[in-house]
Amino acid sequence: MAKKLVIVESPTKAKTIGQYLGREYKVIASVGHIRDLPKSRLGVDIERDFEPKYLVPKEKRTIVRQLKEAVAEAPEVFLATDPDREGEAISWHIIEATQADPSKVRRVVFHEITPKAIAEAFRSPRQIDTRLVEAQQARRILDRLVGYMVSPLLWRKIQHRLSAGRVQSVALRLVVEREREIQAFVPEEYWTVEALVSPADRPDRKFRAVLWGIAGEKEKISIKTADEAGALVEALKSGRWAVSEVRKRTVQRDPAPPFTTSTLQQEASRKLRFTAKRTMMIAQQLYEGVELGPEGQVGLITYMRTDSTAVSDLARAEARDYITRRFGADFAPPAPRYAQKKAKGAQEAHEAIRPTSVFREPASIRQYLTPDQYKLYDLIWKRFVASQMESATIEQTSVDILVDQTADGRNYLLRATGSVIQFPGFLEVYIEGRDDEDEAEEGQLPPLQAGEALNPLEVTPKQHFTQPPPRYTEASLVKTLEELGIGRPSTYAPILATIQERGYVRREDRRLIPTELGMVVNDLLVAQFPEIFNVDFTARMEEELDEIARGETSRVEVLRDFYIPFQQALEAAERLAKIELGKELLDEKCPDCGRPLMTRTGKYGQFVGCTGFPECRYTRPVAVSTGARCPHCGGDLVERRARRTKRVFYGCINYPACNFTVWERPLPEPCPRCGGLLVAARSGGRRCTSEACGYVGAEEPVAEVLG
């Protein structure tokens, strides 16, 4: 008897599921999508309600043939692709490509690869949810329209092979605008006065306090200069120090909810230094299954693309049972915890990311995991366990210190704060990371009483400068995208990967910095399409895709509403491009093909290129004059860039007839000793290039040289 057929996306997932289903099922993998829009043309019939024209890529034809044969032989077909829009679309494409009989095809959905979850899914199969498929198709078509129609504008105006993405370009805009905020920021100097203090009768119990202000005044003191700070230090040193007031309060700190895709990417970036792409790749492995020795292939976590913080009752009960056994009854709250939904439009049918069994402790399976798999599983496991634990109880103390009888006759107020953990609760397992690593934890203070005398051991002025907003990290950019409603769980990692792989953004010390190319691309897109590459517009598009998924609107309606203003913006950009093209044309013909030459802007600045590109690839750099003359032939010395290293050097404009070059920047004034060529020395100052002369001197201001 022919076996029932189950189709999933990956071979690993197929192996795990096949182990649970038994011999009456045959499980095979589609290896991701099997159909897509064509690479070489638009593939969308705009005149016919934006109908997509899908095809099977060459590399997938063998897989599709095998799927078709397997579907034809099977009495029943179960499509067990991932439980999201992308998974729903893959299942629909499989039906279309294999021409499967709809009467024998069923869709099964599970959020964790465990025997129980799979058994429940196969007991209640359903039909393909066409609303989810329509939403996925709408996103794919929107991205194709923008990428296919806007990218040629970048080719003409900047350089070939650049591309524009509907959502990625908005993420790039956020990075560029933050960089410009930083560039425009003007730091302001300010000072603080800090003191190291101890009780008069306990000199070993030191703690730190900060000058807050003048006693009796409501506003905090503002110290602008070193002189002001110095005067305050002297006044404080001359006074009598005593505790003015001690305030204590007990607060509870609640645990963070279990991970969503966004918060997992953020925390993995902060704590593990993982990129979003790396995090999702490892999470996929943990979800699909890992070989655990005698246990066989086991799915270790629930589905990793989710914006929900919901947890099943069974998983919550299991966690409470584990917590009670492992830590004691005091560490389990009186009632189960139910995390509040945070993400707008979160799909509460999904669960948060959690271990499939809380009793599978990370240490117990470490030998079977790669180092990266262990680190991420450990993070997910601890976050989930902590999310179901009792709150931490913390005693916070604030101490006011009065300094009176000072030399300047004023009374001063200093303040010290500290905290003591009275009951650790969830902190026994997990402490949430922070975006700003320099945030200091409050210290612990010694027992103090009002009126108690204090000794100032040190009183120190400290200079500070106001700081610009920090550059985005991957973690903080994902957080911002989620807060703005841009992107969804399946798109965060591709967004971050794309803007870096295209060379628009680079990572330096975990911070995202726009490249020169990224800034040029952003400026062009924002100038030409201000309403399209816009935060509010992009967030609204995400909401409309969600509306399609809920059946509240149609794919065609959303695409039509988008395309009309988009086409108008595109036509305006084309007209402007033609005007600017005319301004950039040179009164010179290409030496290779005879067509006009024009000025272009590339990754490394301006250059001259043929208007027949890409058929004709003639280029030459734009000569940037230094004002200096070649010592060999008298020609202009111009800036050039090395072909391989892109390093700047200087050479004669008459190359190749004259091959004089120099690495240091030539200076326009002649050597005062021999009249030869002067260059800016790397160590500072200037020097003569003539070895016979050997002149070295201080570099004079340009105004003096010219004047």
C-alpha cells in the first residue's frame, strides 16, 4: 500500500517529523520555495490586476519533478510547511506546481516539532488559507515592483547593479538620518562633583555620592566650567558632612516575557554578539531538530518566527512544576503568568519562542550541540523559565547628605543611591540585557541614620560632554523597526543582512554606520520618492498586508492603491533624470564607441563614463587638481585612486606620456630652497621631493602661501 505523503521545507525537518510519524508516512522536503517571479523581467502583469507570473527556477526543476511523482502516487498529501504566511505560500506553490488533486491534499500546522504537537496537527488538518497566501503574494509583488522599477534609476545616477528595496531602504534611511544627527551634534561641556565618603565611625564602609545642588533649592545644580567645579570642590572640603535623610522603599521587578523573534534577535545581539542573520540560522536548526544521542532527532524550541508572547497552558504548567522542584515553592508565583501582548498586530495563534520541554536543561544536552546552538538554546531556555518565576524584591535606598559650615557660607546637598536584593526571584536564572552597556548598576550602601557624621575621603571634579544619540546596533534597529511597525518577524534578519551585503551599511564595534554609497543611495531615493521610502507609509503598508491576511481587504485593492502614486513618483523621477542627464553630458565622445561621455557618481566619487553603459564600459576618473605642477613635464598633478586598494595617490595629468606619481598630497607653492615640488609630509609639515635638496619645514596656511 502506498504511503501517505508529508511535504516540509527542509531535509532536517523531514528527518525529525519522519521519526515521529511512523512507517505509514513518507516525509520529503521541497527545500524552500519551488516557484518565484522570474529574475530577468518584472513578472507582474500590471494591466491584469497585478497578476504574478511564477516559474520554477532551473535549480528546482528536479525537485519539482520528484514532488510531482510522489504526489501522484500518494493516497493522501499533507503539507506541513512552517506556520506563517511564507509557509502557507510554499504549500500553495507546491499544489500549483505538482498539479495535485485538491481532494486529497490537506494542510497541517504545528508550532513545535514534538510528538504531541504533530499528532494534534494531523488529527485536525485544514485547507490552504488563501488569505495568508494572498498577503504573502502582495508583499512579494510590492517588493518586485519597487525593486524592478526603482533600481534602474540608481544604475543611471550612481552605479550599475545597485538595488532598492521597499522596506530595506527605509531601514537604511533610519541609519543615515541617525548618522546625520550625530554629525550635526555640537557637544556641550559640563561638570559634576563626586565624593568618596565613609561614616565617621566606620572608615572602611566607603560609598560614593554626587553633588545634587544647594540645600533648600528645587533645581539641580548646573556646573559649566572647570573653575566653577573647582570652587565647589574647595567649598565642600571646608564644610561639615552629615546624613540629612535616609529614604527606603521596597519595589518588585517582574520578569520579561518569553522571546519573540524581535526580542530574541535583540538579546542575542547584546549578550552573544550574534547578528540577526546568525541568530535566525541557529534558531532554525534548534526548531527543526538536533540529534540528541539515544533520543534521536529532537526539535528543541518552538517556531522561531513569531510576534506573540503567548504560552500554552501545558508549557506554563510544566515550567511551574520545574521551578518548584528546582528552586522551591517560593520561586513560583501564586498564579501562572500571562504576558501582555506588545507588538501591534501580533498573531496570538502563535506562541512565544520557548523550549519544547523545560526539563531538557541546557547543560544536559550540551555535548550534542555546537557552541552556537548551546549558547542560543541556553538563552531561550533561561528567558522562558525566568518568565514564569516569582518577581524579585529589591530594597532601594536614597541618602541625602548635607554639607554646611562651608567657606562660602552655602549649604550643599549630595545624594547617594543603592539597592539590595531581598529576594532574587527570577534573577536567580536570568537578567535582561541593555542596549547601553555603560549603564551602571546601583551600588550597595552601608547602614546609615539621619544626623550621622560622615568623612569626605575624596572630592573630585569630573568633566563631561553631552553625547549625540548613539548609532544603531542591530539590536536597537530591530527594536526601532518593531516599534514603528516596519517589517514582521520573518523580515527583520533579511532587512539587516541586505543593507550590509549591498555595501550601504557597515558594522564597526557592533554599531551600524552608513557608507558613502549608502548615503548617496538614501539621498537619491528620499529626494525622488519621499512618500514611498517613508516610515509612516511603509508601516501603513504592513498594516494593509495584515488586513489582507485577515480577509478585510483584497490583494488587488492594496496593490492598486500603492501603484498609482508610485507610478506618478516614478514618472517624475524619470523626467528629472533626463534633465540632469543633459546637464551631466560632456562635450566629448567615447574613444571606444563614439557615444557621448557623461559625469557619473560611483562608490569612490565622480568619474567619467560612457552613456552606452553597460554595452560600453569605458570609464576614466575625474581629474581633481591639486594646484601643483609635475616636476618632470610641468603638467597638472591630479588626485587618483589605486585600482586594487582604492588608496588615493597623485599623478601627472599627462599619463601615460608622463608617469610621475607621489603618495603625499602635492602643495601648490614651490620649495623655498630649490624651487622643486613640495608635498604634505605624513609626519606633519612639508618636504621637498628632491632628495638632493632635502628641505623639510612647517606647512604654512594656504592663505599665507597664496597671499
